[in-house]
Amino acid sequence: MCYQVIERYSVCKCLYYKHAIDQCRAAGQHGHQVQEKTVLVGYACSSHSSHRPEALPGTGVLPDSGYGSGAYPAQR
């Protein structure tokens, strides 16, 4: 199965980055599909974070969402 990783902002779900397709041997054959895997990154894009009241004053930047910061224990 071919995979494509898509990175999206965790709150607004706007596209952050769309990676190239990781192809398998069946790529290009009739009926073969690419499975998308979504990874959530950051907090919100600049369009959706600049008007939020909790943004840092004058920057339009929101504080860390906690993803990968070590602020919260990993959930299993």
C-alpha cells in the first residue's frame, strides 16, 4: 500500500505540509490507492491564530499546544 503523510495544524486543521507519496510495488496498477496518514502539528496557522485573544501580544503567536513539549505525560 502506498502512503502519503499530510501534516495539519492541530486546532484549525489547515494544511502545514504535504509529503511526497511513499510508493509500494503496486504503485500505478489498476485499482491501487494511496492511503493518507494525517499528523497533527503545532497549534493553529497564522490565519487562525492572529485574531485569537490568547495569542502573545503583538506577535499573533499562540503558546505551545503541549505536543512534544514534555508538558504532559504521554498517553497510550
